[in-house]
Amino acid sequence: MSAELMEILDENIVYLATSTTEGKPNVVPIGLAHATNDEELLIVDVLFNKTRKNLEENPEVAISFTDMKRLQSYQLKGRAEIFKSGEIYEKTLDIMKEKAERQRESLEEITDPEVSKRARKISEMHKRLKPKAAVLIKVEEIYSHIPESKERE
Ligand SMILES: Cc1cc2nc3c(=O)[nH]c(=O)nc-3n(C[C@H](O)[C@H](O)[C@H](O)COP(=O)(O)O)c2cc1C
């Protein structure tokens, strides 16, 4: 992953696709994703249900995300590993706590009172929830969703 791609991952909501062994797909938004190096990223399981079951039976995943400021859009494919305790779990919790705190600070910028109320409610709920696992994804393939521009002849 390039440095820019790692930043884009960090700053945006990403969509994580998993599937059962029979191939039934499931896709969910993820707010807390973080690339630890150019080959690996971490996500945290706080609310996973079908996603978790799928990850346990089939580690093959895809992640899709778009950055509207940079006009970049990517799909990553890789293999996921679940950590319920230990060094990687603890490290993920620290990274995600810091990231969630930064996201809370950005709530100050919301001007619509209804949206601000909703955002605070979600943020408070997240503070109370205990992460169930860290998920380490080893990235194997990277695709840009933006087609190469072709000059007209
Ligand atoms: C904006 C947004 C961000 C989310 N981020 C996370 C996250 O980082 N971790 C998590 O466990 N769930 C997160 N969720 C919840 C999951 O998207 C999803 O609802 C959950 O995995 C249950 O769906 P499933 O049964 O298909 O797994 C988020 C939801 C939204 C709307």
C-alpha cells in the first residue's frame, strides 16, 4: 500500500466484504480501520455478527473505499486473522481508542443540531462497548476503482 492509500484508509469509512464458505456475501461499513504498515491493516470487532461468523469460517475478505477529497477509490483483497487477546489485540485497542478520540473531537464541527445529537449518541454508545476482537488483514491484492483515462484518437 502507498502512504497515500494508508492515509485514505485511516480517514474514511471503508466497506468490508466477507462471505460464507458457500459464497453468500455480506458487506458492512467500518469506521475504525488503520494500516500498520504497507502490507497490513487492523480493524476492530465491536458489533460484528454475520461478519464475525464469516471471518471464522472463511478468512478471504475484500475492502472497498473512496476518498472524495483526493478523488481516489480502491479495493483491497486479503486474508483476515482474528485475535481475541494478546499483544496484537491490546495494540489494536490502543490504536482504535486514539482514533475514536480524534473522531469525537471532529464532532465539534457538526453544525446541524439533530445530526450533532445523533453523532454524540453513537459516540457515547461506542465508548461503552467492549471490543470483542482485533482483526488483522494481510493485504494481497490492490485495485483502483478509477479506470485509466484513455485519450480519444
Ligand atoms: C459508520 C459505521 C461505522 C462502523 N464501524 C464499525 C467498526 O469499526 N467495528 C464494528 O465492529 N462495527 C462497526 N459498525 C457496525 C457494522 O457495520 C455492522 O453493523 C455490524 O458488523 C453488524 O453487521 P453484520 O451482522 O453484517 O456483521 C459500523 C457501522 C457504521 C454505520
